[in-house]
Amino acid sequence: MFAVIKTGGKQYKVQKDSVIVVEKLAGDAGSKITFDTVLMVGDKVGTPTVDGATVSGEIVKQTRGEKVIIFKKIRRHGYRRKKGHKQDLTVVRITEIKA
């Protein structure tokens, strides 16, 4: 059985024992987390969410994504700006899907 959850403004298709990387969530490695915004469970589609459905998971680790380089340039004017950004991420292992 699979479910579609929403967290961090994005949607993820998950099933038991799958590992997903989401935007940073509060908690340390090993702590439990529950996703209440379940959009779909199996063939049951919510309007907009499925009532009473939850997805439980365990935080594996807190990490950071790859560096993204932002470079701006206006040619022939000597204008150059270079910035970098690393997004904070959380790795979550799904432990249970309750319909």
C-alpha cells in the first residue's frame, strides 16, 4: 500500500520502509514524526485530505543538499555577483501508513 503526503510545499509518494529526503523538519536523528496531511492512500483520494489517515516515520539524519551557485552578470558593465546556497534537508524513513 502506498500514500501521497504533503510536506514543505511538495508532495511525496511513499510506502512502508521507503526513505525520502524532505525540507528540514524539527527533530534529531532517531526521533519519530507524523505526517497528517495525507492526500491519498491506496485508491482512496482525499478532498483535499483523507480523514483519519496518518503516515508515521523516523528521522534518519539531518543533512544539507548540494551547493547551488547563483551567478549574475551584466556584460560590458563590470557587474558580477556570485552567491552559493545549501538547503537544509531531513532524511526520513517511513515506518507505518494508517488509513
